[in-house]
Amino acid sequence: MASVLVCSSPLVGHVTPMLAVAAGLVEHGHDVRFLTGQRFERQVSRTGATFIPLPPEADFDDTSLDTAFPGRIGLKGPKGIRFDIREIFMRPGKAQYQAILAASAERRVDAVLAESLFMGAALLLAGPSGNRPAVINCGIVPLSLASRDTAPYGLGIEPMPGWPGRVRNLAMQALTEKVVFGPVQKYANEISRDSTGSPFPTFFMDWPRAADHVAQFTVADFEYPRSDLPETVHFVGPVSQGGKGTSNGTREAELPEWWADLDAGRPVVHVTQGTVANREFDDLVRPTMEGLAQDDVLVVVTTGGRPVDSLAGPLPGNVRVASYLPYDQLLPKTDVLVTNGGYGGVQFALRHGVPLVVAGQTEEKAEVSARVAWSGTGINLRTNRATPEAAAKAVRTVLADSSYREASSRIGSAIRASRGVDELADLVEGVCRDKSVERD
């Protein structure tokens, strides 16, 4: 039995996939502790893991980031990104790091499993490997490792083949590291020296490269090929509680009274903005409803937990709305998913062979949306706020062109064949055996 410490920043989009990790490792018989924000204690306990609260200086309420971090209000573009990385993720790193050390002092930790923006785990890598637990980075967002074959992470730019692409990538990477994020890297080095006595182990966005392993929660078919990919990267597939398949990110939900309408013969278009970025339905939900109001399709909307009546006003006759729906039952009946591009939700659709229309340019969504277009599984609208005309045109194109469903079905087959948490458990057990040999 391994002693595992699972770590996540206190944001629901980061915690949710790590809950699946914790539950799967508990099922494999491991001793699992989970270090994250106080408001997630109940969810952690349900996995069977032991909850450890983050120190107050590393905890915050992610339901209102502008309240928790008022300095971010009004910031856009690179300034906004730099502020969020520095204040929301980098500044808590020292307290996160100290919490890992405290947990290790209380009881042996064989492996630390951390999502990519939990900087306390990156600080753990600043020292010699013999004096720390094994560190496994859990790739809850698209693979961020710098490569000669890809543009810098976060820009949502697809690969360009050949030497022109490599020249472009090299120039853009230098600009990103030295200019755009140079101040953030300087701050990362200050935090690391203050915490560990050594500078940050890598460029801050590239820290998973220094980990013992990277468990990327996708399949290779949905990630850009890299000729310089480290051997430590493992495409384990999406994770879910129970260790099989992929997480759907939905709760248990009763079927609505209109459920039989899904089998009436019209193409089903499901539109959602997920459970986080769902405060402004004018971003994607309303434009899709309006754009398809006269089409012979059934538009199925989920409000991501918000009340159904939050979609105020009269709705087109071909629209059906629910707060939540069971994706395992909905997606087999869905012809196109229109989404703002959350990593888990997109891959759950792909698992069912559903093609996509994506409109998301914040957080990891720009990178997810770019991969949808690159893989041929859907259309990237390249915006956060779609127009009715653009949304409708994209949906009609995906419905008419079978290549999108064919590509989605191909990647879906790879996802269904992936092992998820089971393969991650193999990695944990392997590094623990290695550490045991070192101790002997």
C-alpha cells in the first residue's frame, strides 16, 4: 500500500478531476490524503481519502475570484494573465509547499500527485530528488510542456509543420519566457529561493518536465505530436471515479418530462457552458438557441446547476432546458455538442463519438478549442462570445460533414480503450517500488 498525497488548488475545475484520482487510488487500496481548500472537505471525504485543509494563506473562495483578488478587476490580456498566475497560483506556493512538508512529517508520503497549477509541488522539485517523495504531475489541462514542435502554451495556436514552424515556435517561446512572463518567472524564483533556497526548477509553465512522471489525462490522438516529448509523459486517458472511462462532470439527475423528444427523429444539438463559466448565457447558450430557432433540430440546454428560469424570457419552440442531465444517457442521443471547451466535458463528448462546436478563449479553453480544430473533431469559433449566425453556421456544417463525427469516433475509440486511474495507479506503485529500493 502506497501513502499518497493528492494536491489541488482550491478551484472546482482543478479539484473535480483530482477527486476522481483520489477515489480511484482508494479503490486500489492505497492510503490517500487530499490537500486542498476547506470548502471541498465533504467532496474529498466521499472519495474515502483523508482531507487536509490548505493553510489559510493558500485558501480562497473560487466562486468569487474578483472578491478574493480585487486587484484582477479590469485587467485583460497579458496583464490579467500575469496577475492571475502570480497572485492566484504562484503566491500560495510557499504555503502549499510547507503544507506538503507538514503532511510528510506527520506520516510518510511516498508520492505527491498534483495538478499543474499547484505550485507547492513544483517547489518540492527545487531540491534533490533523494530528499523528497516522488512527484507525479496530473495533466488536468492540455499538455503544457514547451516543444520545438508547438507554439507556447496558452496562445491557442495550432502546430505549423516543418522548419518554418520550428523557427516560429522558438521565437515565440523566447518572447513568452523573457518578455511576456519574464516578471512572473522572476517572482517564481523569489518564491522558490525563499521557500527552498534554490531558484524555481524550470520556466514556471514548464515545471511538469521536472516531475518524476506526467500523467496526462487524455489520449495521444488528442494531443499535438512532439518529437522531443520526454519519456516521463504518459497518456493515461481521462479519469473518472471508479477508475474506468472518463469523468462526465455532471451530477445525478432525473430525466425531464420532455426526454422522449430526443427520440423524435430531429438532430439533437446540446449546448452548455459547463458548471463554472455559466453566469453569462449570452456568451454561447443564447446565441446558439437564437441561431437555430428556425432549424429542424432539437436544442437541448443545460444550465450547469443554475435554475432553469435563469434563462429568462420566451424560448424558441425547439429548445428544451434542464439544470443537469445525465451525460451517459444524453450524449449517445446527441449529434453535436456546442460548448465553451472544458477539457473534461470535451473528452466526455469524444468518448461518445460526438463532434463539437467550441467557443472558449479563457483558462485552458483556448488550448482545448485549438485541439478540437486540429484533430478534426469539430469547429473552433475562436471567441468567448459567439454570434447567433456563427454558432448556427458551425452547427449546420458539422451536421452536414461526416468527417467531424468520423474523427470524433476515432478518438473516442482510443479514449474508451484507455485505462485512466488504473494506469495512474500503476505509475504510483512503480515509483513507490523505486523509492523502496532506494531506501533499502
